[in-house]
Amino acid sequence: MSHRWVPVSGIALAVLWAPMAFVIPVLPDLGSAAETGPFYRAHTDLLQVVILCVSVGYLPLLVFLGGLLQRLREEAGDGPLPWVVFAGAVMFMTALNVALGLDAAAALLFDAADSQTTYELHTAGFLLAAPAAFAGVAFFAALAALCFSGAFTRWLGWLAVAGALANVGAVGGVLSLTGPLNSGNGLIGGIAVPLGMWLAWILLASVAWLREPAPLARAR
């Protein structure tokens, strides 16, 4: 049963978090307070639904990470890399959770607060997520090394390498509120591509994992 539940949880996570990957690219530039208020006025309900979906998604995320850690330790032994994968995921996702909480506050307080407060909460949410970029790099780098060692197929290792590179750029979000480096929807510093790589790796790894024979069947 556990052989199935872990990859099924990964697929459920990808489904629940997919709307977030589509919403982030259309967010207003963080340097424009004038655009933030109208965006929340037009999309408050949508943002609340997306944040709710992401919040529910943390449950299958924890199931998937627990199963992933178990598998990586079985394949790699008691070395540090499986724990780097786990710790990197927890650090990155904790920062994301705090960021989502600030954005939820901006949505809930929009009618009661002035537009400047909404802008500050919205901006703080994304700036909090930017410093966690290298937690994402650590996750994917360790994962790539483990995949190349046989924990998963090699093509998932190359996908992890791409994920590490995508997360490097997101640290640029701490440098600017505007242009390609802004952590909201910047082409380089934005969070959309790093999150997209997380979802892509988890989804594809879960599908590959689900298609594997059960452990007892592999042992025969």
C-alpha cells in the first residue's frame, strides 16, 4: 500500500499546486504599488482559492517527502545526501508557506486596509521566498547526485540539474523590486520557474515511481 501512496501523493500535490504556477506569472510587478491594488480588487477570490489549494497540498507534500527520504536512504544508505534533500525541501517549503500567509493576509485585509498596506504585504511575501532559493539549489543538487547513483533513473537526475540551475536565479529577487530580478514575476528572479521545476520533478518522479513494480515483486 505504501508503495502506491507515496507517488499518488506526489501526483495529488502537483495537481493542487498547478494553479499557483499559472497565477504567479500574471502578478503585478513588485515595484508598482499602483498596480497591486487593482489586481487584488479583480482577483481576490481567485487568489484565495489558489492559496487554499496550496495549503491543502502541504498534506500530500509531507507524505511524498517522507516516502522520498525513505527511498533515498534505502538506495544511498546513511549518508548525508538524503537528509540534504529532505532539509532543503522543508526549508524551501516553509519559506513558501510564510509567503503565502502574507499574501493571504493581503487578500483578506484588502477591503479594510489601504492600498499601501496591501502592497507591502504582497511584496514582503515574495521577498521572504527569495532568500530560500539556495535551499532549492541544495535540494536539487543532492537529488541529482542520488539519481545518478541509482536512486531514480538518470533522466530524473538531469531534470534535477535543471531544477538546481532554475533555483539559482531566484536569489536575484533580493536585489530588485522591478524588472527581470523582481521575485514576483521576474524572468530571472521570479519564483514561477523554480516552483515549476519542483512540480515537474515531483510529478514525473511520481509517475515513474508508480509504474515500478512493488518491492516484493522486484525482489523475486
